[in-house]
Amino acid sequence: MSLMIKRVERPRELKWYHAGAMLYGDWGTSKAYVLGIAFALAGHASWFFLGLMSLLMTLIGICYMIVCRIYPDGGGVYSSVKHRSQTLAVIGAFLLIADYVVTASLSVLDAFHYFNVPYPELAAVVAILVIGAMNWVGPSKGGTVAAVIAVFASVSAIILFAFTVPSLSNVQLTMPVGGFTKNWPVFVGIVLALSGVEAIANMTGVMVEPVGKTSRRAILPVLIEVALLTFLLGVAMNAISGLKGHTEDMLRALGDHYIGAWFGGVISIIFGFLLLSAGNTAIMGLVSIQFALAKDRELPPVFAKLNRFGMPMLALIVATLLPIVVLLVEKDIVHLAALYAIGVVGAITLNLTTSATNFGIRLKLWERLLLAAGAVITLFIEVTIAIQKQNALFFVLTILGVGLILRYAAKMIAPVTMPELAPTVNLLTVAEAKELSSLYKSTALVALRSVNPVLLEEAALHVKAMGENTVYLSYVEETPPSPELPTEIEPSLESVEVLSKAQEEMEKYGITAVPIWQIGENPGRLIARAAHDLKVKTVAIGSTKRSALINLLRGDVLRTLAHNLHKECHLLIVG
């Protein structure tokens, strides 16, 4: 007998400014390398291509505002394309994996170019290993740090532009020489600032409703800032007499020239950390998409197997090693840019094409035409990269080939069977437990991570003292930060076993236990949310055995739970 399927209940708590900060962490970093690459490819005609790229970014940004609105439960390529074809959705997911791999490599490598270290390639490899090691214990505070860095980066870029204004009269601008066939590849070579829209589309399932409004407010200000400043700083770049090199650190060159070496150092440090943050986000995106595919049975289940800190072990190892392998093979920023573009542009093309041609969704005519226009343009870009950059084509085909082979292996693996004890337990979601609250009323909830006899005994005594004979048992199946989980998931065998055994223990005390299963990245918040929805007055939980360092990196479940419980609810901690 196969495991039960449960609907994933994801709290919609992501506000527009949080989503916008995450988007800037991806889009905003593009200024750090796009300017230098554009100048390397086009010289003083780079302003023209940067202007075209800003227009393309605007088009794609508007398209994704539409995509986010029409797919409020997941607008990323994997979720949205499922409405048309599961196979195409999986292909889109592997294209996104290719994007994340190179994003991590490119971002971390460029960070150390900005830090001006002697061997940036070696430093980047070490940094990726450190990021992977930190994520082994599932750090949960990276989002706040990334948001702070994004604000500093945006402010520093605006200050830099303000100092360039007096010199704009000296700018040396030239028009591109040659025809379309010569200049189109140059434009394609700088199309690097698009992957953020896929990242924010993945978040629609956890955005505050109405999703259309939240996503629009998140995308629009970031789009305006990045598109305008990238173009305007690109114009200012052409006013520097005798400018050469600086492909990897053009913002430093601009800061040195227009303000002074001290500001060049400051902006280098800020954008260096922003690039490191983007690398960390890409690695976590890699983990998240592998986890989601495994939970959806599109990858072998081992990719969803968690360590004791709630991180998928193999998925994290793969997400750490793949960017390192890419850096060992390719260290040139311009060449990495081509590898980066083929994955993200392919994913965007697939998403926009299926959305534009999905006539089961109500769209205004201009919206459908806009999506179609974006799809056509990105398709031409993708084909150009595939024809002219054989390394990029080989790279993405390798990712697709290996991924589809693993998918085939996952389909051939026999379905996991229930343990013998499983038929005795019927796990409920919070929503299902609310529906049954009139039959099984309780004012106490026990939060479990494992079967804790002392905690269960203490909870049983408390329930009896309250004159009740029913208790809620809560188990949160931890995940990596993964806003794009499948809408329905099989609870893990561990969660089934823990709740089943705990239910049996409570029955020994003559108490009926209602087992509740949840899944998410923040157990403390989810437990508090369940307590609020079920209107319990006491939450019992065992004390943590995690070290102070791990609590610092990952976050303390007890502290988060205490902070989020409503005032009328008591927290009972059992040692």
C-alpha cells in the first residue's frame, strides 16, 4: 500500500518588499558584471546594447507580472508548465538547474574579482565549499542579511550615478558598426539579467494575497532601478577616457574615476557581498528544485532525503559540487555568461510560450500578445546562443541528459510502501483537523520531532488535569527554503512512524491523539500557526539538543515558536 497523499498548506506570508529584496539580490547583481562584459564586447557602442537589454528586461518584467498573477500557486517554469505538460515542466526545471549552477559559479567568482584577491578562481571554489557547509545545517537567516545588502547596494549605485551626472557631457558614444547579423550576437552576449524573474515567479505560492498586486509591487521598483541604472551607468562608463579592461569589476572602475579610490573600494565590498549572497541564493535554489522534483517523483527519492537539520543531503552536495566543476572548467566571466544565459533564457522561453498559448486561462488580448512577443524574442536569443556557443549547448544538453536519465530511474523505482504500523494512523493537515475539531476537541498540542516518552507523559498529565481526553500531536516535516513545493506530497516515513508511535503512547494513558502533519522550512512558525488555527491554549515541546552555533545559523525553534504564539497560549517546555 502506498503512502497517503496530503495537500501542502503553505502560509502566505511573503510581503512585496521581502520578495522585492530577494529579486534585487538577483537582478541587482547583474550591474556588477553586465557593464564590463558589454564594454568588452562593444566598446563605446556598449550603451546602445545596454539600452536594448534594459528594454528587453522591461518587457520580460511586465510579462512576469502577468505570469505571477495567472499562476498564484506557483508561476515558475516547473509549476506553470505543468498545466500543459509534465515532461515539458521537467525540462524547464532542468534548464533552471543549469541557470542556477552557472549563477552560483559566476556570482561567487565575480565577487572575488571585486574583492581584488590574487587567485579569484581558487577563492571562489573555497567560498562555494564554505557556503555548502553552512547550508548543511540549514541557515534560515540569510534572507534578512541579503535584504540589508540589497538596500546598501542600491543606495551605493544611486550615489555613484549622481556623481557621474556632471561628466555625462563628455561621454563618447558611437553607434554599432555593421548590420544585424554582426550586432545581434553582441546583444545576446549581454542578456544576463533575467533569471531573477523566474526566482520571484517561484515565490507566488507563498506571497500575500492578492498575488497579482504583491508580485507587481515587488517587481516594478526593482525593474525600474535595475533597467535605468544599468543603462545610465553604461552611458557614464563611456565618458571615462582611455578605459580598458575591468570586464570583471567595472563598478569599481566607475567608483574610482567619479568619486575616488575609497568609494571604489566601498562599492566593491558591497557588491562583492551582494554577489556572494546571489551565489548562496542560487545554491539554495538548486537544492530547492531538486527537492521539489524528488518529492514529485521526478528524481529518485534519495534527493529528498534530509539530514538531521532538515536539509536534503545529496541535493546539497550536488548543488555545491556542480558550480565548482564549472569553475574548474571555465574561469572566464564572458564565457561563463554564455553558459548562464542558455539556461535562464530557455526556461523563460518555455514559461512564456506555454502561458501565451494556454487558452484555458483568461487573458486580455494585449497580455497574450505581450507574452507571445517575449517568447519569440527569447526563443531567437536561445537559438543564437545554441548555434554560436557550442560549449553552452553542450553544457545545457549534459544537464538535460543526466536529469532525464535520473527521471527515468525515478520512474523505474518501485513505490515506497507503508511500514506495517502505518495503517493504524491517519495523518491530518491543519485544515482537516479544524474540520474535525467539533468531534475531537482539545486545548493542548504536542510538538514532536521524535518519540519523546517524557514529553508525552507530561502532556498526558496536563490533558487529564484540564479534564480533557483528546490532544493534538504535531509533526513538522522540515524542508529547505522551497517556495515551489508540489501542491500535494506524501508524508515521509519518519513522520508517519513518529506520529503513529506517539499516538499509541497516548492511548496507553487513555487519551485520544489527533496526529497533524505539516511541511515547511520554519517549524516554530508552523507549529504556532497550527496552535492559532486550532485555538489551543497550551503547546508542549521538548527542549532542544542543538548547539548554540547551530541555533545561531539555523534559528532556534523554541524561540521562534515562543515569538509567534498568540498571547493567550502557554508554552510548556519539557526537558
